[in-house]
Amino acid sequence: MDRDRAEELLRGRVYGTDFDDPHPGPRPGRTYAELVGGPLDGLLLDITGWTPDEIAPGVALMTEVGRFGAGGRALYEPRPGDAGLWDWGGDVP
């Protein structure tokens, strides 16, 4: 599968859901942040129950479609003034 097709399949999905999940989108009663830019652009990250201290530093999310391929991670952090959007900060091995 080419990179463009892989990215298209990710849009509107919740990070961590399986590709064959019949309900890959957001679920009622959960809190999500939208990932903006980078290899996981358009995915939703479930941050239900996260404290402000857990949210503040951002995350390194595993991804196979980033610069480093399988096992690599994409860095995302909350956008200042809008914690509902998390901006990509780069990829790491």
C-alpha cells in the first residue's frame, strides 16, 4: 500500500483502532484531540481521563507511516490555546 493510500485510510479514525474495526471513529462520552500534520494527520487521540500534567508534554505515538517506518514514533503536542488540536513536532526512531 502506498503512503498516500495509508494516510487516507487513517483520516477520521481514532488512533489505535484496528483497520477492520467496524466502528473506528469517536465514541460518545470520550474526549479526543485531533492530530494535525505529520504522518497521523486527521487521526483522533483518545485523551479521556488524562490530567493536565499528562497532556502538557505531548506524546510520542508509534506509527508505521512516519519517516522511520515500522517502530518509529511521531511526536505531537497540544496547540497553545487549543488543547483539542495537537500539532506534529517531527518523527523519531
